[in-house]
Amino acid sequence: VFPDGAVRAVHSWGGWSQVAFPITNRLTFNIFSGIEDDRASDLLADAIARNWSYAGNLMYHLGPNVVVSAEALQMRLRLLSGLPEIRNNYDLAFAYLF
């Protein structure tokens, strides 16, 4: 939505891929990556024109329905102005599988 109230679609291309490597019956190593590249003419002046993310995590099954995971992710952004930006993200998660 632009400041004048106009709604415009953002044309883009991208993709996502992931691979899991079982280490033991309870431990799995996962890697994944994705990219999105937007058409610059569809964006506002301060927008992110492209982002590329890649990450890895370890998932450990504490029990049949309980999983703990540690993940590291990096996003490499390119702003419409051409400036690059890097953002790192680290997560720890607990999950219950229903």
C-alpha cells in the first residue's frame, strides 16, 4: 500500500530448499536456504529489494512427543538503495508434537 492509498502488487521470484540429515534416531541436522528478489519498480524507496536466508539447526527428540532445537540463521539483505545488510538470528525452541 503506497502513501497515496494505491495498492500495487509486488512482482518477485524466489525459492526455498531444505535437507535433513539424521545423525541418530533422536538427533537430526537440518540445513535450509531461501531467496526472494522483488522487482525494484514495485517497491517504496526504503524497501528491501532482495533477501537471501540460510540456516542450520539441530533437533533432538527428548521423548516421543517432545523436541528441543537450536538454530542459527543469517539473512543477507539488499536494500533498494543498493546497500547490503546482514542480520544474524539465533533460536532455541521446545516443541510438543500432537
